[in-house]
Amino acid sequence: MRIQLQLTAMLILMLNSVVLQAAQQDPHSFSQPELMVIDHLDLNLDVDFEHQALAGFVTLNISRLDSDADQLVLDTRDLNIQTVEVKLADNWVKVKHTVGEAQPGLGAPLSITLPKGGVQVKIHYSSQPQASGLQWLTPAQTAGKKYPFLFSQSQAVHARSWVPLQDTPQVRFTYEASIRTPAGLKAVMSAENDPQDQDGEYKFSMPQRIPSYLMAIAVGELRFQAMSERTAVYAEPAMLAAAAAEFEDTEAMMVATEKRFGPYQWGRYDLLILPPSFPFGGMENPRLSFITPTVIAGDKSLVSLIAHELAHSWSGNLVTNASWADLWLNEGFTTYLEDRIIEDIFGERRAAMEAVLGYQSLLDEIETIESPADTRLAIDLQGRDPDDGFSSIAYEKGRWFLTWLEQCFGQQRFDAWLKGYFQRHAFQSIDTHGFLMDLNEHLLMPNPGVVTIQQIRMWIEGEGLPENHLVPKSSAFEPIDNARNSWLAGELAAANINVDQWSTQEWLYFLNNLPLGIGNQRMVKLDQAFELTLVGNNEVAHSWLKLAIQNQYQPAYHRLEQYLIGIGRRKLIVPLYEALMGSENDAEFARRVYQQARPGYHPQAQLTIDKIVN
């Protein structure tokens, strides 16, 4: 008991020293949820491709937490607010509203005078073409080339660009929607979706409470194909069959995760395959994850992305980071669960290879990150763009922290704690302080003497990786190292490297660990032997094209140009633009290609690459 009391006292002291955002003060939201909070919203919108706008109204159901408060403050960005009404008795009455001064990255506060007794607010508004959370694609930018396409990306603070709401992960609400589309186009949302066409007006209901960043919509020429009773794919017709075949193991992943960490609590789990301009690998919108087509490799070698987005149904969607400073609670937990899913479905060998690749990306991030303070799990984002927190630190360092805990306590005890963690905090938002309190009460105190508070402190507060971190290894990579070293030493011809059974992971390990300046002659030999400039796997192509830039291998530049124009996924294109702009010989090439590619990129990708190229 004495040890437990000492542990608790030391943990409290630690909590007081950790750099955290106060739960009631999300620095990335104007809203004041401690005074009033949205319980439910009802969207009623028309999809206008001609003017690139969503137009209509949203009705908000409000709970007053402070009876004296008379101002409802919402987050907006570039919205045209027309009228605001409050329901009093049975009548809708116009009320005063003001839109404050816009702040970079955050938009502007919408302040609404709320009379006594008013708990329903109706806001008539429309979005604008530059909405940071929406991308409007022309038919030419889609697979079918016949119809336009719209999709949203609300994380981190972009929901406010298409819905006026409390845009903070601290606030959770249910929602309903009625979306009217042009003829021939289907609407889907992060809600209960009806796979049947609905003659231009689609109804949605999300009965579970979600934070604003999980609000999602897409409209296009979409078809439906079931993969199991509770999983399916939505995609453009040309991509439907390939996507369903690639991701057919989704149900098996769900079963494996439920067995370890508790029931899936969202009804169905479907996938929406977006056009290649989608700026991320995936987005964990509940009931309907948004997925990039760049992971359709034909051999299931990149489906760890599906495991990741599915895992968010527990870590992130079910238990949510309370602020973007706590992003590791979403992404670190999810990357850890992803590992466990991949091992269950595809085996230990595959999981070990992917763990090594993830660890190497983390080391690269730590080495190149601008501020060492940003290598802490408890990152300080006060006065900064929340997107600054999206790095390998949150994903990979968070994963290795949990992996270290698992090794310390044993998988059985750790799994029991983690399953309980998801149950105790289901449909709640939690910060790092809350995580540590739960960890102390339900894992550290019942198992005294296993880890020290100083060790926990080094993971949460420390820069880089603690000295006691695990270093993953994969026996599958030992022959790759031998072949690479023999080739570099001139003892083995490129054409004689036996790659017949190499997986995507083995190719990535081979390419990513080559010296940066291997020279044009060696690039020629590799390309002649394996036709890497023509490789169809987008992840392998990325590694090869980055190597081509570093070695000025001109035969790959035509493919590089096509790649940058045809793909909008930030993970794959941003490092290539950075490499190009880092070379005096390639800066003009980068600007020329970006000028052509930019109209097809999502606004969030444009914002990132504008800073690099300009």
C-alpha cells in the first residue's frame, strides 16, 4: 500500500509539470462549451457544383450549462451567414448575430444572442468555394470522367468551413442530415448510409455522439459492393471491384480487434474510395472511413492502412483526444492497435517488417524536426496550427510507448487494461492528464514496482526516445541487408539480386536504406534490372522517385511529373517537393509541375506545398 501511495503522489506531481492544454480551453476553438454545448445538429443542405457551395441551414440543439450565459459562440471559416433564428415556444424568431474578426488558421467566431428559454438555433448559411474542408472535383479529375465529385476532410479544424458548430474534439453530438444532390449523384456521410439511390435527396442519421472533426460528406457517381454482412465498399464504378478484392479482409480485422479490445460499437464499417487527390491515406470517419486509392496495390500489401482506420473505431472515435495537443492519444493508440491487427491477420513476419519501417520513419522525423520540443508526446500547440501536431511523433512514438508498456506488464495484463480503458471512456474525450490517471489507477497501482514514474515521465515529457525504448528487428530484412551491402561493394550485380519473393515491405526497406548518393550509374543498373521507374505500387514508387531526385536520375523525371500530377496524398508528394526544392537544379521543375498539379490538390495539400514551393 505504501508503494501505491508513493506512486500516486509522484504521478500527481508529474501531472502538474506536464505541458498540457486545459480541458476547458481548447486554443483552436472560439466556442465556450463550458457555458453552452451542442447536443445534436440537423443539416439540411443543397449540393451546388456550379457555385461549389453547400447551401441551406443547420439546426442546433443546445444544452445550457450556465443559466446566466446569453451568447452562443460557434466556430466558422469563410461561411456566408445569412440569418439566425431561435425557437421560442412554437415560433422561430430572428436573433442578433455577429461574425468576429478572422484569425489565421482558425476562422472567425459567430456569436449568437440566445434569449432565455431558447435551446434550438437555426442558422441559414452557405459555404464558399475556398472552404478548407471541402474539395470540389471536375469530371476530368475523377475515375469515370463523367460526373463531378465532392468530399470533405474535417480534421483537424476544418469542419467549421462547411458547418457552423463548436469545432473542438471536447464536444460530442449526434446528428441527422438531409442532402439534396444533382441527378445521378449519390451522397454518403459519416452516418447510417442507405446503399440504395434516393432520387436526389439522401437522409442520414448518426445515433452515436461524435466530435466535429468526424463530420464527413461525399457526393459523386458512387456504387456499393458488400464484402460481408457489416462491411462494404463505396467507390466510382471503375474502382469498385478492385477495392472490394483488395480490402476483403476487413471483416476478419474487425473480428480480431473485437476479440482483444471489446465490441465494435458503430453498427456497420464501410469504406469510401476517394479520387487520388484525397490528401491523406485514410480518414477514420465513423461508419464510413475515407480511403485513398493509392493503397490499392493488387496484392493487399498496403492494407495496414485499413487496419489503422478501423482501429480508430476504438482509439479516436470511441475515446477521443480532448485537444490536438493530445493527438498521440488518438494516433499512437491506433498505430499500436494496427500492429496487433496486422499480426493477427497476416502474421508476425509481416507485422515485424512494418514495425521496423515505422521505427525508421520515427528516427528520420526526430532527426529532421525543426524544434526538439516537438518530439514530446505532450506537445505544446498554443498559438500554432493544430496540423503541426500531425507527425510521426504522435503516431510512432505513441505506438512505441504503448509497446514498451505491453512488454513491461505482459500482453495479457496490458490487453485487459486497454480493453477496460476503451470501456471506461467510451464516447468521451480525454486528455493526457486523464490517460495518466487511468493508467495509474488501473495498471500501475494494481501492479506496483513494474515501471517507475521517471520512466513514464521520459516518454510523455522527454524529447526524442528514452534510452530504454525498444528497437524492433525483423529477420526478413537480414537477407535484404546482405544483398544491398554486397551490391554496393561490387560483389553482386543488380540483376543477380534475388527479388522474386520480395514483398512491398522488403522493397521499401531496400530502397529506404540505400545511401542517398549512390550515383547515376547505380540508379541505371537498378532500373534496368527491376524497371523501378515503371513500378505500379505507389509506396515503392515514392521511395524510388525520391532516390531519383537525390541522384539527379533524369530518366525517372517524366514518371515523377506524372506521379506528382496524378496523386494528392500529402505523405507521398510533400517529401518529393521538399527534395526537389532542396536542389538548385530541380527548383524550376518543381514550380512548373506544381503549377500544373495544384488545381487538382486538396486545399490542405495546397497550403502545405505552397509554403515549400513558394
